[in-house]
Amino acid sequence: MAEARAVDLYYDPYDFEIDANPYPVWKRLRDDAPLYHNEKHGFYAVSRYDDVAAALVDWETFRSGRGTVADVIFSGAQIPPGIILWEDPPIHDAHRKLLAKVFSPRRMLGIESQVRDFCARALDPLIGSTEFDVIADFGALMPMRTIGYLLGIPEADQAAIRDNTDEVLTLENADAARQFDAGTFERSIEVFTEYIDWRAEHPSDDLMTELLNAEVEEPDGTHRRLTRTEVLTYTSTVAGAGNETTTRLIGFMAQLLAEHPDQRARIVADPRLIPRAVEETLRFEAPSPVQARYVARDARFHDQLVPEGSVVLILNGSANRDERRFVDPDRFDIHRDTSHLSFGYGLHFCLGAALARLEGRIALEELLRRWPEWDIDYGGAARAHTASVRGWSRLPMIVRPA
């Protein structure tokens, strides 16, 4: 019966209409085709929570070393060293240990006051307005500022870096998703060349200085300094990884709390609920809901074969709405105890999770401090379309003063 119901079932992450609201299709995948095969693009997909969690943990079968975005894997592009998101052990472990330093508790505490100060500078001039774009005027600015504080990039140059990242990720149309340009890697690191060279002569207490002085342990136990290309790639990876996703998180928080004013009122009355609101937003609307993997050896889901050499999409955004895991999963509830997969699971659990949570918390604190109530002008809103994240590119907020 399930096979009969699945005959007309179609899922395509590059279809903008599906991407605008993938949840009905994902529910059908979970119910009727828990292992789905798309013949047009040639990928498999898993959508249930248990299958997604198992695939994310099994790095020996589901490999990241050829990319974690489907179009990158399909392109066969050579992945430069230092993109930790697209690495497998043992080199992944050595690089992760190195990069973990930037997301240490000390650094998180060190930048919180800077992030909050930026929020004040961005939001205070908007007080008195009746409407502003929470993405363009705030959400797209805050993550790059935060990463800039970690990296030591001057504020005046951060916007250009953010725009470069947007240009690399944005899809003009669905067909563009299958036309990945391997030159993207080179262009994405070029923008950091002058900063790295300058920082080599002017060391400071920031990530770039740490990378220039860092040593990596090779699999054979020897140590060496990072190459200049590796430093550039690391810097580019950190700058790009949390920029788009945190922007989308801020947009989704604004949307969902506008649509659930009763829950927003509870947060205003008790700001201790803000971290829960951040977590529930991450579950309900995962900013990065689809992870791709190369299948290094035959795998099986639900007694069906996924052959070696295939591409599988791991739908963590679908897993977050799985009725087998969550009670009433399509209900937004800030009081829910959640165990979402929006930051991944296992070996590749997001290194920047603590940073994203900090940014989400501060962003919501500062918005609610100035505007305890707002609505969304959906007529002026627009969605972003990229190969790896979902969310709003424009989201006008109609605000009412405190």
C-alpha cells in the first residue's frame, strides 16, 4: 500500500515551490517513502528521525569528504584542505581540534558585550519607526559582525565579505543548483588574503593570529604549521559557515513569534524563556535542513539498498517534525523539551552551535526589549533560495513601541 501511495510523490530540494513549504512533502516521505529515490537528480533521501540520526553518526558509510551539499558532490569538484565541514577522519579530527579553540567558552564570553553593543547601534536608530526589515536592517548584519569580532576583521570590511558569501550561495533559479562552479572555492578565500598578510605582521588576540601560529598534528603524529592556503581556507570557512544560517534563524524567530503572540507575551513576561524559544525555532524551522553525503559502501534502509557511489540527502529538517519522535510536531511550542537535529549529530555536530545560540539569544533579547509586539508584512517579504539553507531574505516587521 505504501508503494502505491508513493507513486505520485515527488521531492526536489531545488524546486523553489517545494522549498517554500517542504513540510507536507516531508511528511509524505516519512509515511510512504522513508527511503526515497529521485530519478531526475539521482539521489536518495532519508526523512525519519531515527534514520537521519543513524546516517549522521555513520561517517564511514556516509562521507562528507566530497562535500555536504548535493551539487558539490555531483560536480566532482576537488575539495581544498581546511573546509572542516567537508572532511572525514582522520584529518577532520585534527582540524576540528584546532578550530574548536575559536568557539571556546572564553571567546564566547569575550564577544558577548561586543555583540550586544552592535545590536544597540543597529536597533536604536529604528526606534520610532513603524516598520523595518528585520533581515536587511539587523539579521543579515549581526552574524557577520560577530564572526568579524572573532576573526579580527574590521567592521568597515565585514559587509563586503557577507555580500561575497551571499553571492556564492544564492541560486538565481532551480537549474543553477546543478551548475556548481569549482572556482567558487578560490574566490571565497581571495577576499581574506590581505587580512591574513596584514595580521601576520600585526598579531592580535583573534582567530587569524591563532591560525597563523597554530600547529596541526598529522595522522602519523608529526606536527607542522598550517600552510598559508590552509589559514585562508579556515578563515573563509569560519566566516561563511555561521553567516547565512544565523541570519535565517533570526528571521524565523521574528516570523514565528509574530504568528504566536501568546507565546511572545510569555517571553516578554519571563525572559528566561528566550533560550527555549531559540531551541524551538531551530527545531520547527531548521535553517540548514538538508545535508548531503556520498555513500562510500552499500547501505540499507527499510530493507532497500542504497548502492555504493550514491548521493543521499539526510533531511534533518524533516526529522525535526517526525511524529515518531515529537508529540504534535507541527505545533510551535516554546515550552517543549526538544532534541532537534538542526546542528547535526555525532562527529559533525556543528562547531558553532554555542555561537549560534548566543547570537539567537541576544538578538531576541534586544528585539523584545525595544518592541514587545510586532506583526509581519508578508506582502513585502521574500524567501532566500540557496543550495544549503532555508529562510527569509526580506521580512518587514510592523512594530509597536514598548
